[in-house]
Amino acid sequence: MKTNNKRKIVGGISFLFMIALAFGAQATEMGMNYYHETMMRDGSHYIDRSPAQVAMDLDDISTLTRNVKLYANPFFDENIAWVEEVASIAKAKGMHVVVVMNTEDRTIDDGNWNEYRSRVLEAASRFNGKADEFLVGNEIKLHSGWSPQEIKDRVAPLIDETKGRFSGLVSYEALYWEREPWLDYPGKVYINMYEHYPSFETNVYETTGRMGNRLAIGEFGELTDGGDGWPVRDEWAQADDIRKRWELIKQTGVPVAYIFTYREPSHETGFGLVRSDGSKKQAWYVFDGNSAATVAPKYIAPKQTTFVTQEPKVTFVPKTTQTFIASKKTYKTTFVAPSGVSRLPVHISQGTLVSDKTVGDCRTLKFSTRGELTQVQVCSKDGQYELSRQYGAEGVTVTVGAGSVDSTGGFAVFKA
């Protein structure tokens, strides 16, 4: 499972950054990390899946994104063989496959670096033509005593060497702690980001400002387990946090960002988007199908502002505000639609209608409040109604029929 060290990441900036966001910026593609289903530790699967189960998982993932990232420990030949099989299933489904070498069961040091290097090169040869991208390592800083610069001094030559074995793109996946030496690297680099949201926001803009399109976000997610004094958050709060991070990432124009992760081995470790029994958390549903991963938002270009700091004067372009295309009709009291579940009266404390769609027994409503979207869904079930808040702006209360939800309470049941 992912190390708890990630929960100790702290934000902070050492320099101001410049980032220009043009109207109609490029679309950010979403990716999904298929981690516990592919990764082995000490030769054992985290989550054992059959090829048929893998195929079903990938069909599920395909409803959201075509990009999937697989993990393998290069010290176990059986792990490489298993990921080869998973990659072949994914490629047969037309997916873009990234394979990352990931070692968590031992420390990487001068004593075993040459063996690690040899095994990575061997794996690259095996995946040549079977995957689209190959990453020579993942978060080595968490599993070595080397400094970030010492890691880069070893990994960058390994990337170049691996290019002779693998014809697709070759790169490395760094933890945020490791990013500094990679900011000026001329090739594409994956960086994983797990900070608490305020630091996450700062660091995404800061890193994008330095790297531009050379940056890919290899892993991002909401920390769910309440570690380091953070409160345990329910599924609705998790969904809001994931959605907010995704909207922020799209503003930067990062080419691709991978959600961590498709399935968790237990509810205790955090990071998961689905429960260990396979049932999906709300975070999985905050994305509006393929459109969330492929449609670029529209922006208003900001004016430049000059700040005076202890450093020489720098020019900083503040973040843009997102423009949503929405109905001009504002909800002040109630709205009554023609039939079925959609006949229920609706009230929102503040905001504007974006869409109101009923499919079968479920009605989904979206509102825009101060540039943030709020979505709720109400379904008819067993003679009563179930109202759920799927994501949204803080301080907004939505009432449908006799049920109300807000950012502190995301579920309500009331009689039909």
C-alpha cells in the first residue's frame, strides 16, 4: 500500500511563479492508476484479479478515460509477466498504457542500484511494443537515503539508456519532494501530488509555471484517512475535494493527470476511489463521463499584476476564473417540472440553474454559484426519495421536496 509518508507532505513556496492561461487552453486528459490490481510486494498481489476481472475493470475505467497506468516491481519476474498480460488486455481495448517500475519492499542504495538498473532495462525490453510509455521508477525518494539531486543524477542517465530498449516515451515519476531537480529537465516528467488542498493549489500552479507541457501529474487524490490530525472525511466531502482538484488541474492545461487509484485494498489506507468490496465511492461519480476528461473549460484572460518582494520585482499572472455556460434563470423559490420524480419542487439557497435532467427514476440537477458547480441527484426508490449531494460549493443548500443537502450533510431520505 502507499506509504504514510505522503501524508506528511507540507506545502510552501520558495519563489513566485508566472503562468499564462490563454482563452481556450488545451484540454487536460484524465488517467486512472490501476495500482493494487497490478503491483506485487514480496512477490504477492495486493489485490488478486483474474484476466476476466481485469477486463471488466478496464471496461469500467474506459467509461471515464482511455489512459491507464500499471505498476510493477522489477525485482519480481512474475510481477512483470502479470503486468504484460494486463497491458495486452488494455491495448486490445484501445487504451493508452503507461507502465511504471515501482519498488516498495526494499531500500534502493548503492549496493543494489546496478541490479535495479539492470532489471529496469530488462523490463523495458519486454514491454517494448506492448505499452505506450515506460517510467523507469516511482518515488525513489521514499525508498532511499539519496537526496533528490542524487536520485536525478542516477535516474536521468537510466532514462537515456532505456530509450535504447523502449521505442515509446520514457520518463520517471517523482514524488513532490523530489521535484526541484526535475523542473528544468528537457523531457516529460510525471510528478505525484498529495498535499492538503491549499498547498496542492499553490504547488500545481507553481510546478506548471516552471514546466509547462513537460509536466504530467502521475498521481493525485484526496487524503481520506484522517492521518496527521486531519479529520476523517465522509464520501461527500471526499467527492468535493477530488472535483475541486480536478477543476484546478484543468485550469493549468496540464496534458494529463492520473487519479490515484481505482481500487483500495482496505478502507484504512486512504487514497481510494472505490471501497475494497468493489462498490464505488462518490468520488468516482463526480466526473461527468468522458466529457470531464476531454472538454476544455473556457477562460477569461487575467490582467497582469506586479508584486514587490524581497527578490527583484517579478510579474505574476493571477489565476483565471472559469466561465460556465448556464441558464439565466436563478432559483429564488421553487421549480416544478412536468412529470415523475422531476415534479418535485426545488430550492437552492444561492445559485443559477445549469441543467436539469431526468433519466428513469433519477433526476440530476446542476447549479452554478460564484463560478463553482453544485450537483445533486434525487431518485425514487421503494416508495420514498433519496437525495444525494454529489459535489458542490460550500455554503450552498439544495432542497428537493422534503429533503435538503449541503456541504455538511450529503444525503437525505424523505417520503414520496
